[in-house]
Amino acid sequence: MDISFKQLAHKIVLFYLRRASHKKYLTFSFSDLIILCPPNVFPPNSFTTDLMAKWLVNEEMEGKQVLEMGCGSGYISIIAARKGAKVIASDISPIAVDAAKINTIINKIKNVECYCSDLFSNLEGKFDLILFNAPFFHGEPTSLLDNNWMSKDGEVVSKFFKDAREYINPMGKVVITSSTLVNQDALKILIKESGFNIENVKTKNIIIEKFFLYECRAF
């Protein structure tokens, strides 16, 4: 895939993401879960969220300490909690944190605590698993909604991996999403330079984009 095609694909994807943005609460149903999603919060029906949800289905979660970074509406946190994990759901957006709290109540989930935090700034402790559906698009956000999938020069992902090792238990791992609209070689170098091995464990293809789910273990 050459650079010009990547740039075109990037513009097309962002156009449709922004066009699909909602101005009122939306309700999503996943099996027996009901998830409310307010405006400016990343919707739980995205390709990357689906990748992570399907990955979680086969993972042993009982008793694990789990952090979901950028929790949005809390859908992934709720899945992990229902499988027996003790979950911290964190997001920089107070709107998202409130939505996650509401969704835990609606779905009768008690083992999720929700915090407003800019990455790790308001968080303590160590985790067996950190989940991050990251804002991997590179660009200058122009709205609250853009912050869900975009950051200037990918700085959010860079800052995340700068500190992530301090919050991972010795046998723990980070699971993060990405896409072919981002330079994957550069991302892998960043992750390895931050002290993590990286393995692609799940992929999803659409016409102009390929999504990845990576497991990252500290070394």
C-alpha cells in the first residue's frame, strides 16, 4: 500500500467516522448487554472494539486485575468484569466515565470502578492486563469526538507506552488495537523500545483498511 493511497484512505475513514457521529444518546444491544452511548463518546460497535471483544471471549479473566484505558462507554470493561476480572475503567473524558458508570448499573456489574484520567495520571497499582483501544490515527483533533480516534503525531500511544511498564505485573500484558492507516513498523519499534515484545493475535480486513490486535509483554 503506497503512501498516497494511505493518505486517501485516511481521509475517507475520517470522513465517515465524523459523518457517523451522533448528537443524542444511542442504545446498543450485544447479546444480553445494553450499552448506552452519549454524544462525543466512541461507539461500542467499531471494528477495533469488536476485535477486542472477540479476543476477550477466549481469555481467562477470573480474579485478574484489569485496566481498560480509554474505556468509552465501558463495553469492554463490562465484558471483562462478567468473566470474573476486577476492572478499572478509565477515560480522559468525564462524559465517557459517566457513561461507563451508567452502563455498569444498567447491566448489574459490580466489579468495575470508573475513573477520569489522562492516561495513567490518576491511576495507581499494577495490572495483569491493560486493554487499550487506542486513538491511533495521526492528526490534529478538531472536536471532542476526534479525540476518540486521533492524536497529534500519535503522541497518545507514545505517552502510553512510555509509562505502561510501571503498571504491568511481571507476567502481565498490554493488548492494543491499530490499523494499516498507521505505520506498523514504526509502531512496533516504539513498542519494543518501550520494553515490550509484540505479537499480532487477531486481524480484521475491510476494503481500504486492516485492523490489528496486538499482545505486548514486558521483557
